[in-house]
Amino acid sequence: MQQTDITSSPALDPVRDNWHFTEVWIDPMLSPPYVLLLLSNQAGHCCVYDPAEGYKVIFTSSTYQEAQNWLLEDEYEPIEGRLSASELQ
């Protein structure tokens, strides 16, 4: 099975192979809720991925706070809990 790189540039996806934790965010106003994934690396750089668009990066930020604010502005809500990369090892 061939794997396709969906990012346009490695610089736009600083957490792809070096993620520290991930969170699931939803738009609860839709039925079923629309889901986005937030991944953060050890340095705090974050990317928001859209699973419905083939996990395309739709937002990047240099801090978690910036990514969180972007999601909250669009009225997304976090699902309780966070998955850490260390939990999978």
C-alpha cells in the first residue's frame, strides 16, 4: 500500500512525526458532530487536522494557546481527555 504525503511542505506540518499529544475537538452544533484533531509537539507547535479532508492540515500555530483560541473562535469544543504519545509506547 502506497502512502501519500498530504502536506504541501514539511515546514507546514512540524508535528507530523514528532507529536507529544493529541486532542479531539468537535462542533457539537452539527449532527453528527464535525471532528477535528489537534496535535502538539514537545516544543508546543500545533497542527489542526481535518479527518474529513484526508487529514489535511487546516491550521498551524507556534503555541497550544493559539491553536486552542482558533478552535474556540469557531465554536469547537474539546472532548475530555488527551492522548499522549508516551501512552502508546
